[in-house]
Amino acid sequence: MTSNVAMRIVFQTPAEGDTIAWEEMLGAREGRFSLSGCGNVNYRHPSDNRSWMAGTNEGQFRDAVDAWNERCEAVVAAPTEGEKEAIDKRLSSELERIGASCGSWYWGLLLEQVQNGLL
């Protein structure tokens, strides 16, 4: 089961310090994506002290964000549950191709939430 919850990732242009993007849920800023000094992109939600890897570099992160945001738009427009599930499978394949589908990464957590119908 796929949810139609509106969660997108929006790039901060220009970057604000080390912040390069925000997670937005229903139009409100939630988590923050920051670029570390060694080039990794990390995610942190204000309600959680943990930091989650979101990319080994900014390019990989941007590719994963594009795949996620495209998935969100497509799921909202999909008329059937079967079509939504196919969209989610494509997202999983694309994140794997990019190299961002590791379960302990931010993207792995999103995929788990998608599979459980939360997003």
C-alpha cells in the first residue's frame, strides 16, 4: 500500500552555510541535509540526534533527490494501487543504480517507509 503523503526534498539555493536541502512534509520544513567537509551529504531531523548518510557526494545526493521527487509526483497522479507499487519499485531500482539504497542510509529508511505505506 502506498500513501499520498506529500513529502518532498527542496534544495536550498544558494546553500545556507552547510545546508544544501530541506525535507518538507506538507509544506513545512522538517529534516535538514548538510554537506560535510569531506563531501558527504548527511540528514538530520530536529526530533532525532542521529545523523543519516544521504550521499557520498553532492552529485549522488542530487540524483537520489530527483528520483524521490519524481516518485512523489508520479504516485499522486497514479490512479491505481498497482501503478503506485510499480512506481515504488522503479524508485528502489533507481536508488540501487545510483548506489544510495543501503538500508542504514536515509534512502533505505525512506524505502522502508514506502513499503509500509507511510509515504
